[in-house]
Amino acid sequence: MPNGDIIADSYEIMEYLDTVYPDLPLMPEDKTLAGLAQLIHSYGSEGLTKPAMYFRWNTTIENRVSKRAEFGRTIRSPEIVKEFSDSMRGFLPILGITLDHATDVVIEESTDKLYDVLNAHFQGVSIHPGRCTLHWRITA
């Protein structure tokens, strides 16, 4: 922001931009749809933490190496990248993510179902070119 403040959360960024550019709203003006957008955001922020941590830190060795390389692009010290990666993996048991194959199946199947639902939904949403907003359409 111009005053040097940083807004890291995507929803808070959208709220801020809606106040600065009210003629180009990012959020639905309809209060019900705005509430639904908040609910979807909350689910993404809170409900998808476990799958996000799982896919980043508990899947194949190739995936973990890839994530280390990605973090290594911004963190130049391989030792710090390894320490960070190891510490992130250390949080997995707290989230209920274990080396149990049943956990893998549940997380992967539920994530696939979510993607299927979201893909089906967004096929029915039109995006207006040249604007930073979605045109929300409710279908019966």
C-alpha cells in the first residue's frame, strides 16, 4: 500500500480494493452473495489447510524436492530451506496428517470431489473481460 502497510490475505486485499475502487467491485454487491463469498473464503483459508499441507509436505519425495526447490528460489541458503521444509513436515501430525495410507486416500478423494464441484460451478459463471469482477449468476 502507499503508506507501506502490507495486506497479505487475499480476501482483505479484495475488501481494501473495493473501498479504493468502488466503481469496480470485486465482491458481489448482493449481501447474500457477499456472505457466500465470505463463507467460501473461510472454507478455503481454514478448511483447506490440511489438504494444502498434505500436498506440499507429505506426498512423494519428488513433490517435496520440488517444493524445496520452489522455496529455494526466494531463500538462497539450502540449509535454511531444509530447516524450513523439515519444520513444516513437523506440523503435519498436529493436523492429523500421518504416513497412514488411509489418510492419503481421504484427503486426495475429498480434494478431487471439491475440484469437481468447483469446476462444474465455474463453467456456469461468466467473467467480464476488462473488469476485475465475476458476474455472479444463480441458477435454479
